[in-house]
Amino acid sequence: MDVRATLLALQRGEIEPEEAQQKIEGLMDHPSEADTKPTSTLSEEVSDPDVVEIKEIEPGIALITMQDRANKNMFTLELITGLFKAFEWIKQHTEMKVAILTGYDTYFASGGGREGLLELYEGKSKMTDLNLYTLPMECEIPVIAAMQGHALGGGWCFGMFSDFVLMSEESFYTCNHMKYGFTPGDGATLIFPEKLGYSIAREVLYTGNRYRGKELIAKGVTTPIIPRKEVMNEAIQLAKDLAQVPRESLILLKKHMTDPIKERLDETLKEEWEMQEKTFVNKPEVLKKILSTFDQSAPSTASASSTRTASHQELIHLNKIVEGSPVFWIHSEGGGVEGYQMFSQSLTRPFYGIQARGRMNDHPPIHSIPKMAEYYIELIRRVQPTGPYDLGGYSLGGAIAYEMTRLLQERGETVRTLVMIDTLDTNGMQNIEQSKHSKRLQAVNLSIINRVRREPELLFKRMIHQKEVNFELQPDAFLNQLIQLGTQRGLSMAKSEAELTRIFEKNLLIQEAFEEKAFKILPLSDPDSVTAYYFRNNSNAFYGDFEPYFVHPSSDCTIDQIEYWKQWEKQFGNWHPIDVDASNHFSLLFESPVFEVITRWCDKIYSLEH
């Protein structure tokens, strides 16, 4: 497993942060053959030169250049991977004495990307999961941050953990967490007072304002701030001076000067995350500000579509791609599209998720699958006015996508592909256990699963078994009992029981709005023009081992014995079933082997030339 694969595993929740860190450190301790070649430049096998480049520009001086132009040096998976590999290379090349870290043109680094922030919002990851921001400080030789361009949010913080910092008069610098309504992370509350002084750092952190380099000079910042054209020359001259010093002396002095900061860092990061759990995780108003900023800052090549999505919270652009025909996947019973995040990242076409109306605001949910389909057709036409369309969805999201296909065909449009992930047909829908108590038990346990998915050994210890609760209670009292038990098992460290109740009540309204038992599969007017891909669970286990954690104890649920894809097969002339091996329906999107199969097929389906 290389660095990128390790980071992917961490992002999917397959390994713990500590394990990821150990794996990366292990890769550093056991370099590849390419790493040990006696060469003065980093081979393309070690780092993708399109994103992060590292080379020895003078004897003993390494230059790391971040140049992800498509994403303006946001901390995407590719950029993070490139940075880890670059610092790994420095560790292995013991002839290096000093490193320069810089960006491209007018950008140094732009902080967290959309997908990473969504992970944080959902509580699926923490700022502390991987010590990206402290890489410059952890590097044993001195690092010079030549911040020749804009440094935004975590990007500024990343540079400030360097031993020497040079900024430009013309560039903008901001630690903008509070502008979005949540408290700073990334070690900002420690490193900014250390580098800027307490008075200036307090203003920077509290206000989240943006400052030009010249403004920071006027405020009394003592960190060198010089004309942009001089930043790199100054950094190189400083590096040359340092390179005259014995390497051992540089390493010992750096350790001596950074140890006091390192001693305070772990506690600072812990406290910062505790604040962010209260101010960021599951705060819709914060997410709305963040997503609107991403939509407004999308490249001009996205034309009017990306600005239109800013006013329709249901339509979320899940990757950074703006060229090519878009792909649209529809939410399942939970109403969210976070489960599609990882599928979208490897695609070379724009990928949109449609979440349920009312999930991020107080609008009432849309009732019935046909009415959802009508509304979502309006949404996708704002991005893509005419077909051919590519649609998909997990679980009941696939049923909505089918109904959209049917309606679009009736209107003379073409749907090219339809991807359905373990979508129930009407026979399956009739056999889902639908009591109010079962829905509440399922909703709370799904949230617990999401919290502990990185610790599968704890899954059945944390979930609430049907024997632990009183099904004689009224539905509201039953939900309160579940929330009280769930809170004791890590359901949320930031939300009060009243807040959790409101969240689950909204979620239940969205689930009930599907009215799936009344849904009828009507035939397509042109069944041969659409290619259907159906991901089918080999085990035929809908609940599987989750059944006592999801349904009423007196339920005579038989859905685990039903081949609930049979009716879908009859609707298409081009039907392609793809078998996967998942423990049950609910674990399909996060079990690694299944995820890899779906991702591989989606890459194939959506990379075809049309």
C-alpha cells in the first residue's frame, strides 16, 4: 500500500488515523528502489509532477512546488499525497540540508477542498486525523515557506508551520474559519500567536478577515513580507546560507526550537477539534456558507450551471470537474449524497448528487417517488437542458432515477445509462419492515454505524439491539430512549438530546415521504435506448446480521429471502447485473471490496466516449 492508497483507506474509514500515520512512516523507513537511486531530482514515480514537484536546485537544497492549477492548490487527495511523498523523499535523501516550500503563480495554498470539508461536516473525519499541516515542522531539516501567492485557511496555516516564512506584499492571506461560522483548526490557535504575535493573531483568528501582505506590514507583522517577485530569490539566498552549516547542527537546532511547540500541539489540536464538533459538525448553516463559496468560485468554464446550483441546495457538485456531460445520482432513504463522494473523485466528468428537499433547510420534503422524480428533472435541466442523460442511485435512489428515466423518455429525451445499486423493486418495497418503531431504531443505529465505521470491531457493541429498548413506548418516547442510549455510545459528542431529536425527526419525515409501498414500476416507452447497470448483492441479505438492530422483534420480515431485483430486469432491453459480495444492503457503500468494484465499474461506464 503506497501513500495515496493509505490516504484513500483513511478517507473511507477503513483504517484509523494512527494506523495511517504508521503506514506512511513505514513507507518513509523503507524507500522504494526509485527513492534510493543516486539522483538529484525526484523521479516521476515518486511524485506526480503535475501536482507536486520536488527537485534539488542547489547542493543540499530541495525545492517543493505545489502546482495543482485546476484546484488552485486546495488540499485535494492528490495534493496531500504529493506532499507526503515529497517530505518522504527528503527524509530518505540525507544529503539534503534545507527545503523550500512554494506554490505556483499567485497561489501558495488554498486549504481544504469540498469533499474534505463535507467529511468533517458529517463527523466522518477530524482535522486531527492526519498531521498534514505540521509536515513542515516534522521535517527534520529547516523548511522555508516561500509564500509567493495567496494562502487561504488551512493553506496559510500549513505554511506557518515552517521554520522560516516569507510572504508577498501583493498576496491575500486569511484564516477564514470564523467567516463560515466555525472555530479554527489545523493548529492555527497555536502557530499564529507564535509567528504573528498574540495581538495580531487574535484579530486574524477571530475575524477571519482577508489581508493583503501590505496590510499585515502596516499592522506590525514582523515576518518578512516583500514584493512577490523577490520572494523566491530571498528564499533561495536564505537556503544557501543555511546549506553552509553542518546538517547535524541544523537538525539539532531545529529540534531544540520546535520541541516546545510540539509539546503543546497535541492538546491544542484536541481542543480545537472539540470546538469544531460544536461549531461545524452537522451545522447546516455553516455547510451552506461553505458550499455556496465553492459554487461561486467554480471556474468560468462551468458557465451558468454552477451558479444556479448555489440557489438549489438539493443539487451538489461532488467533484471539481466542469468539462464534459454531467452525471446525476439521486439520494436514498437517508436523503444525503455523502456516500457518493468517493465514487465521484476518480471520474473525468462532472458528478452531481441530488439530496432530499428539506434536508438542509426547513422546506417540507417532497412526497412520493414520482413527484420527487418530477422535481429532480427540473434540477438537472438547470445544469444540462437536454439529454442524453446519465442517472443513478443507491437503494430507493435508483427507483427515483428509474422514474426520472421514464418521464424523460415520455418527453422525447434520451437517458443513456442508469446505474442502480441494490435498488428494491416493488416486491421488495412491500416487504420492508415499516413500523414507526423500526424506522426509529434503524435511523439511530445507522448514525451510530457512521460514527464507528472505522472501528468495525465495535460495531455490534455500539449499536442498539431490539432487546435493549421498550417497544411499548409511544414513537416519540421510543425515539427519546434510543437517543439517550445512543448518546452513551458515541452517537454525538456535540449535539444535545433536543438537537438530535430534531435531526432524527427531520430524517424520518424524509423517509416517510418516499411512500414506496404505493409506488408502481411503469414500463419505459423506449426500453432499448437506455443501458442499465444493476449492482446486485450476491448474499440476498437485506438486513442480514443487522436485523435485530433494525426491526421490531415481532416482525415477520422476509425480505432477506427475496430476489428484489427481478422486476427491474424485465424493464430493460440492455440489462447488465453486476454481482458484489456485501454483508447486507446497508453496508454496501462502505465495505472496501464492494466499494472498489463499484468504483471500477463507474470509471468504466462514465469514461466511455459518447
